[in-house]
Amino acid sequence: MSFTEICIYQVKPQKVEEFEGLMLEAKSFLESQEGLLLFRFVKREYHIDMDQIKEGLPPKKITRIVKSVKYMLYWEFDTKENYGIAQKNLYESYWKAIERCLIMPHDKYLGERVF
């Protein structure tokens, strides 16, 4: 059973370029973690409402920043133990620089893959 983290980052609008640069720099480091099965990094750029869903319409592009720019990091490991080691490695390298770009500490959603 693989172990997954979905992490939500709320980035200060004035720190978007710095944050994306940090994450690009950290990408190869993150992808080299032992036991990593899948790694994805996504910027929230679209929204969809119920009318669009009912009509089968595509999502709309977000046109303005209200409070923050949101990003989602998804990574999946073969074991909880390898995930824990990867978190320690991230904490000792990029964590503080990443946190300085955020409006609040990031949210972590953890669990074992169901299917």
C-alpha cells in the first residue's frame, strides 16, 4: 500500500516568482527521494461552478488574485518510512525558504492510497 501526501501552498502574490523558482530548483531533489513513486506539482489557475458542470463546459481561467496564489504538491511513496525520511530531507534543505513565500503554513493531507 503506497503512502501519499497532498500539500496545499498559499503563496504571497509578490513571492510567486521566487516560490516557483525554489520549487523548480527543488524538483530534482524531491524526485530523487528513495521510494518515490509519483511526483506532481500544480498551480491553481482555473475554477468551475455548478452551472458549468451541468452544461459540460470547460473551467474558467482565474483572472485575479484575491489573497494568495495556490499550488498543490502531490507525491506518493512506497512506504510511510520513506515518506518520513523525504520529509526530513526537505525540512533540512528547502523548507524554510518555501515557508517564507507563504501567507500561512502549508496544509498537508496524508493517507494510504485506496485504489
